[in-house]
Amino acid sequence: MSSGTIHAAEDAAPPIRLGNLGWVALALVAMGAIIASGSLWALTFLHVFSGLLWTGIDLFMGFVVGPVLRGVPLSARRAVVCRLMPKMLFLMPTLSILTGTAGWVLAGRLGFLDAAYPGYWWVVAALAIIAVLTVQGLGILLPTNLLVYFELRKPVPDGPRIGRLMRRYVRVVAFQGSLQVAIIVVMARFATGL
């Protein structure tokens, strides 16, 4: 194997920059400050904005980027995935944590956690959906992204392994897209009152 082949694989897949953890820490500290401030407006803004980004990116990636990538040559797919994943590895888990945590605190401050029947079931639905989204995101999608990323960085990636990982990934992303739409329905109910 030539050094040019190894160098080309590394160029196509930039390294994961652990310095991005500083941005993650900054976002978490900002969330902590917003929660500690007691500002209902700031907490609502954080929840809505991070939820909008999380849901929008999830739906865009699952229903636009995914189908487009399936139709392009492997070399183009590899280049896009290798450049996208190092950023998504930090962005999506952070957005899910910000959204869920801010939403939980907001629900408590607005009294939704003490809602009577039938409003109580909307709260249960929101908690169940956010739990499944977060567990799948952190427990399935994040590790799968890492495995695919590291496989693509190899000079000779194992195509069948990537295919198996991506089939699992696509199934989970499709389910996540459905749950993202469901959480929008539930949040619309919260916004109009239980």
C-alpha cells in the first residue's frame, strides 16, 4: 500500500477535533446559567431553539440528505460523510441534551408535570418520545456514526460492514423522523394548553 493511498484516505476524512468539546461545554454552561437565572423567556427560547435545530437537522438529514447520498457514487458519499460526521458527532448530542433538559425544567416551572388527566397523558407522551429519541441518538446513532466514520478513514474500507451499519442507521433514522413529527404534534398541544 502506498503512502499516497493512506494520505488520500486521511484527506477525505478529517480527524475528529476534540477541541469542539469546548463548544459543547460552553453550550451546557449557558444552559445551566439560563436555568439558574429563573428567566422563563430564556428557558423557553433555549428549549424551542435547540428543539427546532435538532428536529430540523434530523428531518433534513433523514429525508433529504440521506436519499440524495444513496444516489451518488461511493466516492462522493464517502467525502460527504467523512466531512459531515466530525461536526455532527458534537452538534446532535448537544442539541438533544439541551432540548430535553430545558424542556423538563420548563415543564416543571409551567406546572405541566402536575397536569391532571387527560393533560397528564400529553406529558407522558412528550417524556416517552424525548427519552426514545435521546437513547436512540446517543446509544445507536452516535456509535454507528463513529463506526462508519472510522471505517471510511481506513485506506480500504470494508464495504459490506459499512452497508450493514448504514442499514441499521437508516432504519433508526426513519423511526426518529416519525418521532420528531410526533413531538411536534405534542409540543403544539402544550403550546395551546393541556
